[in-house]
Amino acid sequence: MDLYEYQKKAAKYDLSKETSDLKATGFIEKILGLVGEAGETADKIKKIIRDKNGVMSDDDKSLVAKELGDTLWYIASISRYLGVPLSEVASGNIKKLESRQQRNVLHGEGDER
């Protein structure tokens, strides 16, 4: 499935009214949902490190992948609220990373390196 198709299909599961108003409940809920799902992903990894010496089973991988899917849904929704296609978010990220690699600044700090 390509990113356009995913973003379009994911929209039908959004119970909030699409808006770019940062103060709107739906927008805030999407931001908090993204942070929550990212935290759940990190928590699953933490428990694998703590309880299993970092060795992931196929079930563990499946559970982490499900959390990543939830995170992707929130990213797709926020992107849609902003009027930015998910494919544009993805391609912009690759361009940024390519530029950093060409300038030998993949390591370091700051968004504008």
C-alpha cells in the first residue's frame, strides 16, 4: 500500500472533525495520541530489554509493529489536518536526510544542521 492510499483509508477511522486549528479538541487529541502511541512503542521495547535481555521474539516484533501502526495512523491524521500529504512528509524527510549525509552532519544536534 502506498502512503496516499494509506492516508486516505486511515481518514475514515477518524471520529473528529478535520481541522488545522491547534486549539481544536480533535487536533489536540491527535497530537496526544501520537505521543501516547510512541510511548507505548518505547515501553514495549524497554520491557524486552529489561525482561528478555533485548532478545525479541516474533510475537514481540508483532506487538511493536502494531504500536508503530498506531503511531503511523496519528502521523497520517495530523498530516491530513495540516493539508500535507503523507507522501510529502516522507519525501521531505528523505531529502533532509540526504542533505545531512552529503554535508556529513547526520550526527550532531539541531533540526537545521
